[in-house]
Amino acid sequence: MLCLRQVYLFTLRRYQTWTLSSDLLLSQINSCTHEDEVFSLVERNKARLSEKHVGIALDTLWQLQKKRPHFLRTSDYIRNHSQFLTLCILAENKVEQMEDEAIVDTLYGILRLNADSHNSLAEALVTEAWKRLERQVLLSFPALSKFALCLCKQGRHFSPLIGKVAHIVDMKLDSIQNIRILSVLMISISDVISQSFQDRLLHKAGQFLEEDERHFNYAKRILQFLQNVKLRYHPLLEKCNKIFLKSVSHLDIHSINLILGLYEQLGFDSAEFRLVAKQVLCETIDDYNDPETFAKLFFALGPMAGSKIRERLLLTAVHMAEEFSSHQVLVILKTMQKMKCRHSHLLERMASVLHRHLDSYHILQLVKLTQCLVALHCQDQELFAKLKMLQFSFLKSSVIPAHTAAIIRALAMLPSLQVDEIIVNKAAAVLPQCRLHHLDCVATALVRWNHYDQLHWQNSSELCVKLLQNLNDCGFQRIQKANNLNLLLEELIHVNAEWFDEVISEDTMVMCQRLIDQITWANVLQLSSFLMKTNLRCPSLLDRIAAVTVENIDKIHPFEIYSILFLFSALNYDPPASEELFETCIQHLTSNLSCFETHHLVLLGYALAVAGYFPSVLITKIFNVSFLSKLDTQLEVLPDILKQRVRLRLMKLNRAVCLECPEFHIPWFHEHYCQRVIHNSNRRVNPLRQHVHTMLTEILGGSHYARMSVLTPYYYEIDFECVLDENKNPLSYVAQNMPLDDVKGIHLRHYVKDEGRKALPPGAQRIALEFLDSKAFSKDSRHLKGETAVKKRHLEMLGYRVVQIPHFEWNSMVLSTKGEQVEYLRRHLYGIQ
């Protein structure tokens, strides 16, 4: 009977398709130019409406809305119309008779009309489509992509049905020949795909994407997919970015806002795109006079605007403050934090508006709001009190460990918070379910409360110690249970606080070494980033990274290779085949320099220089007038922290090239930059330096034999300098007509640049005495880091004998008395073994 019924339904659909081709009612519905005309036809012809009529009527209602601007659409009117309900009932009764494409079009239309996404008609349509997919009735790819989009709009991101769609795409991926369809499907199924399937989708998308303006919208979808899977995949990012750069005519406030937001979440930055976006926004700035578009303008343009436009944006935000929605207020505050802008008047207005919006924020928005207000030094104590009350309420009802940890950390930021047992008990309850990042959040909060003495309940010390011990145990257990390096790295990449460094970093390194066979070309970047962040020098892991990199050099993106090389140069570590590693990577990098923006090339040149490599093609490209001019232009739109880092590293690269590669004939052009940095620096009296200077005076026979805080040529600062003649007798700076430091007034003076130094007597030698704190070494290591080693190398080129005093020697029990310290300094100054 079931087979006969299926044959009957199939025959009926085919018959109706033929007869309705000349159906007058169908033509009338298709000819409607207003929704009332559709409803009138429905009301007069209820008895005659077939499933074809019903599907076309619902689709026509959506098509009529689609043609109108958003503010002129009448979705509410349509949904509340009695004949719309009639259409929905008729459609629900005729679902089984509908064509496959009609089912999808009907579902798509009612969802786009903002009908309840889980009303009975929507559920019936989804159920029928599922049945047909289970019966191996394959929808066309356009219909399948539209259906997948509908499922996501219904919130079915992880449903078995989305899994079914993903399986079909996986099986038929080679048959998809349309990037629009592929990009929609990629976004829809992104939550249920495997790693191998993800790689195939990325490869397929890369084949489709060309530098063609027609791909502009599809490139935005590809970015959305990368954000969904939390993957910074450089080949696709670069292709998308090139499309955006060639599609200036398509750029408006909405697309710019979306692209910059996705770039930020993906950790990708393009100075070229920022420049183009800035120009577009500045040219159309007068058009953004409503709260929605202005908030987007403030987010996109604020961080890269010049002083005049920035001031204009701030003043407009002040005037528009009362009109901002809760979401727009949060956007403005987050952007102010990014800009490090503490505009007191705007902050007061935002705080005032927030009072009426607080109840509309969800948990994580409140957490972010707290972070912004604290970072911007908001002084509205009443607002903080409301935030505390709301977050405390959320904390009591929270059952998601990530949310609980985030709230606890946000509460710790609030001023004058008295911690009670409810918070501690809530934290203790979720610890076993927390990932490392969430444990980190709770630990950070406890440390802060303990530091500010905000643990006020009885026996607070005992409870705090117990919670911290429990937290540490959970961290150890989570590390010890790890058996997948990729999943472990995914957690480690978000951990930043002192708790991790002090408590479980060593156990983490042990576990990474156990999983060393899982290091592949696909995860060497994540592992390198983790090692760089932790400042840990683990030879076995570093050797494995080097070997995997050399073996898979063609599979690793050039920008990722830069990050890997920077790890070795920063930690000053030479793997067994160090030359092979650097030469192989340099060859690959120099043949792909087009992958790098100007500031990336500076960072690359600096990383290689620290390791002692100066590829001529890279150095000559950087130290070129047109390149440096382009760099100056692009730096203006980069974030301040990145801008400062690039400028500092350009100076250091310039210094390294001048000292180590004079054959390039590159001039030293950072004199004024260095003077400006010194002028703006806030140096204070260093008690250790004063103490050591006193001992040097005793050793050398007078204060005029040693100088403190000396600036060498090329602006290296050294702690102490003295000169010994060929018989190792100290030479007086007064006799040499050199300026002496005023020890008592050192905090008032600027550093003295040692220009025009007189030639030393034959056999005399300058000595640079340097005290090295823990920052000069890898963590828990006595191995010098790259920058410190480079400084020693360069000082020796400048004619110094460099004496480095490590902190672990100076602060050891062996040198516990002044006499022992004096003798230690004497031996090192005179080179006595």
C-alpha cells in the first residue's frame, strides 16, 4: 500500500504540473504587485487552491517584500493577516503533495517573513524534507543550500538533519560548480564537519575564488565560514582580501564593518584594506547620521582616524548618545577601549544611557561591558553597583562553566566588591568541568581579591586556599588526561595569566613532549605560538618543530614560517640543522615576499637579523625610499600597539644592518626617532645601579672612573661603562674630557649620547657592565634570549668588552655580603678567572 501511495502522489504531482502550466489562477498570483492582491485571490479561491497555488502565493509574498527597502517592508502586516493564516493551514495540509523545490521555497519564504521559526507549518515542511532526504530523494544544490540556510535560521546548527545535509555535500562536493551555493552550504554546515572535510571545503573554495569583483559577497561568506570554524587560514584570507581591494565600488559602511569585524576575530589585519576603507568612509562620513550606521562608522573608522576626524566622531557620539540602542552603546564602548580613548564627556553620556539598557544584556555582554568600563576608568559607582547586582544574579543561575568563569573574573574587576561564600562555592562547583582558560579566569579573580584584601567572610583564608588547591588539581588532571595535541593547543592558546605560568606550565611541557609524534605541519604554528608566549625553551619540541618545518616547507604558508622562525631567533636556539632550517625557510620566504605587507616584511627582517641572517633581496627591498614611504602611510591605520612595535623593530633592523652588513651601504636614519623615544621615556632612580656604582667607585678608586646609564653610538643603553688601559688601570673620564653622570640627580637628567668619543690610548679597552634580569633569559633557564645576545654582539662590534652579570648569580647566596659582591665585580672587570 505504501508503494502504491508513493506512485499515486508522484503521478498526481506530475499531472498537476502539466495542467497548471496554463492555470489562470496561477498566472494571476504571479502577476500580483501588492500583498493585498495575493490575499484577495486567496480569499476568493480557497476551495480551488492546490499545493502549487499555495506555494507560489507564499513565495510571491516574500518576493514582494524583497523588492522593498527594509524600512518599507510590511512583514508584520502580512503575518497578522487572516488570509496568511489560511495559506499556512492549506500549505500544512498539502505538504506531502508539494514538489521538492516548493517545500524549500515555502519554508524559506515564511522564515524570511519573520514568521515563528518553529510554527506548525515550518515543522511540517522540515519533517517532509527530512523524509525525502532519508528516502535518497536528492534536492538540487540550489535547493539544498537554501534548505540548509533555513535550518540554521531555525537554530538547528547541530541537528542530525544538518548532519545529513553535510553528508550529502561531502559525498557530492566535486559536483558543486557554483561558489554562491558552496559558500552558503559552508556556513550552514560549519558546526558539524570533520577536520578532513573542512580541508576539502577550504581547497574547493580556494579553487573558486579569483580576483574578481563578482565574488565580493561570496568572499564575505568565506570569511564567515573561517570565523565559524575559528581558523585563520592565510591562503583564503589573502584571496578574499584581494577581492575586497579590487571591489571598492561594492564597499559601504555595512560591508566594511562586517569585514573589519571578521578580520579582528580571525586575527588577520590588512593595512591595504584599512587604507581603502578609511578613504571610503571619510568620503561618505556625512551620510551616517542615524544611530545604526554611525555606530558602525565609529567602530570601523575610529581606531584609524586622524585627530580631526576622531574628534568629530567623538562629538557626534556625544550628541547621539540618547538614541543608541543597547548593542550600539556596547559597540561604542568597545571601540573606545580599542582606541584607548578616555573622553570623559562621552564616557559619562554612555554610562548615563547604560542605566536604562542594562537589563537587556545577556551574560557575556555584561562581562564585556564591565571590562570596557573598568579599562576606560569609568567613575559611575551607581552603574558599577547595578552591574554587580546583575552579574551576581546571573552567577547564581548559571550552569555553563564558561559563563560562570567569565562572570567571576568580571566581578573581580568591579571596585569595592566584597566576596562571599556564594561566589567561592559556585566556582568550586564548576571547576571540574572547566577548560584551562576558564580555570585561568577563576585563578585570576582569586589572586586579585586576595591582593586587594576583599575576602571578608569568616575563615576566608582557609576557603581560598582550598579553592586554589582544587583549581590546581583540576588543571593538573586536565593536562594529564590530554591525548590529542590539537585539542590541547586549542585550549592553551587562550591561557595568559600567571596561574598557568606558576602552576601547570611544566606539566604542560611534559605532556606536549609525550605527544611529540602528533606535531605536524598543520599545528607547528599553534605550538610555536604557545612556546613563544610561555617563554619556555624545550629542545626536544624545538627540534621537532624545526624538522617538521623543513620537511613540509611547501605546505606551510610563508607568514606562518615567519612566526616559526621568530620563535627560534627570539629564544636564541639553534636546532641540530639550524643552517638548513633558516636557509630553507629564507629561500621559501624570499620567493613569496608578495604574501607580506610592508609592516610584515619589517617584522620578518627583524626576526632574521636577530638570528644573524640578512637576505639581500629582503634588506634592499625594505631599505628603499618608496617602500619606507608606503610603510609610513600604512602605519597610520594600524593599531597603536602594532604601529609602535613595527617602528621599534625597523630601528633595530636598521641598527643591525649598519653594524653587521656595511656592504649594503644602508645609512643610519633613526637618530631623531631614538632621541624622541628617550625624551618621552619615564626613567626613575634605580637603587641597584646606585649600589653597584658605589662598589665600582671603591674598586676603581673614584666615581670619575665609571659612568652610569650610558648611551652608545646607535643608541644602546648600558648600565655602566669604564675604560682600562693596557695595564688594566682605570682611565678617568675627567682626564679624557668626557661628561660624568650626576649620581644624585640621575632621575632628573636625560641620557647622554656618547658622541665624538676620543680615541683610546693604545691597548686601552672599553668595558660595558650589564646586569641581566630574568627577562634576558628563557623561563627557568640560564640561556640568553635573542635580543640580549644580539646586544652583546653589537657592543663588541662597537669596541666594548662586555661583562654580563646574570640575576641568578648576583642574587645567589654566594654573594650574600657586600664584600663578596665587590670581589665578584672585581674579578669580572679585570677578567680574573
